[in-house]
Amino acid sequence: MRILAVCTGNVARSAMLGFMFATIAQDRGLDWSVRTAGTHAIEGSTMSSRTRDALLSIPELGEHRYSAHRSHQVTASDIARADVVLGAEASNVTFTRHLAPDEATRVVQVRQFTQNAPHGVALDEQLAAVAALALDPRLDVDDPAGADQGVYDEVAGSLWQLAQEFATLIDG
């Protein structure tokens, strides 16, 4: 499965989620290809030290080369290559759907997916059910940009929970 995680700058939330999905795939022996991107990214930026430290605060994530991350501006071809596109917030989903309208049913809010995707059906059916819902900004994973380390840690904890719930939903 090809997963694309999207946030705004691709230096915090989607970067965290990408490393989390990579860890889950490795730990569970899943054939996942994970990419990340931002809706308003400066191409080639590194993640902040707060993002890295938030990831390091989750023992289950193990060791990664976090310094290798470079931000990427989402493109229509990124979306076309993905089986599922998970946006951190409603505005990320809206932007991404407008960029690739033919792929809109594969672009969803990550929290909305984990809360509303039907269990025990194929990914396509799960995505269709969630994509049919109105986007809900109350389900956004808030952007920690500019906040202190505690906020980054809270966001990382929330994303780790969502990543595990997503994996359970799609792979049982």
C-alpha cells in the first residue's frame, strides 16, 4: 500500500506521521510505501529540533535517521501514486483534493478516517465512506509550529495513536 501523509509545511505533522507509519510497517511486516508532503512547503527544509525530539520521546519508534527528512511540496503526481492520502487537517484535505480532483475519494482527514471508516471492508470502501462525509475542522491535528516542546510532544502522541488506529483499521 502506498500512503501519502500531508500537512501544511511538511516539517512537523506529516513528517512525524511518515516515520510512524514506516515503524508500524516494519514492525508488522507490512508492505507499505510511505511518503510525506506539504500543501505550502518550502522544498528541502529539514524538520525542526522540536519535531525530532517529539519523535524521540516515543520509545516504540526506535531509531530512524530523522535528519534525512526533507520537506516536499505536494503535487498531483504524488496524489495519483498514493492509495490513500491522509491530511492532518481539513484545509490540507481541501487543498489536496483541488490539486487532484480525480483522486478526491482517496484524500481524507486522518482523524476522520480513524473515527468513521467502517471495519472489515476494503480500503476503497473505507475511503469512499469517509470521503463522503463533510470535512470537520474539529478533527484537525493542530499544527504545533511556533509552540513549545510540550505541544510538539502532545501532537506526536496524538499522531502515534492515530497511526496505530489506522493500521488496525486497514490491516485488522
